[in-house]
Amino acid sequence: MPKPIVFSIIESALHPKLSGLYDELGYEELQFNSIRKTLAALKKNKPDVIVAEFFYAFGTNYASNHICNLDTLLITLQKYPDYQPKLIIMVSKREYEFVSKLEGHYDFQYNADYVLAQPVSEAQIRALI
């Protein structure tokens, strides 16, 4: 039986190092340093869990109605209506209020209980997985 898969999208130094935890819990971890690389991997693997950081689009570096760095991931996930991985979102305290803007913006529904303010501990991730 194959191991369950967790995608770790590590885009900053604030992302906790959780490889040992995933291994202990029996997950195969695949690490990515960009959403683009994550999207390419989604074509081959369907992770059970995705752990990613949220960065709000304050400036104009995101096109049109994009809210954050996770937009293209959420758009891609909604293309698979029968596939709903557990999405754990880590966000800085400064940007926490902006996560709610994702609600209703995408068909892919994330669970607000899985939004964690940084710094995130191993115990918090363990409790959610």
C-alpha cells in the first residue's frame, strides 16, 4: 500500500521544518519552493495534505483579481471536484485578516480551522494531520 503524500510548499524561511514529523506519521513528503513546481507535480501525484504559506497580494505583482500566492493552486484544485486534499495554510499575524478573502472566491473549499498563524509548531501540524 502506498504511503499517503504531503506536499510542502516552502516559499520562505518561516516555513517550519517538518520532514521528521511527516516521516514519523507515515507520509511521503514532496517539497517544492514554488507554486509553479507544485502544479507540475499535481499532474503526477494527488497529495492527501498540502502545507503552504499564504502571502497576501498587497501590490500589483499579481494580475487582476488574484488575492495571494495560492491563487493558481486553488484554481487548479477546483478542476478536480472529486479530489479535496487537506489544505493547511500558514500565515503571518500581519496578514491573517486577509485569508478570509479566499472564502467564496474559489469552488475549492478550504477549512478555516486549518489556517494557522505563524510561527507554527510541529504539535499544531500533528493535530491537523
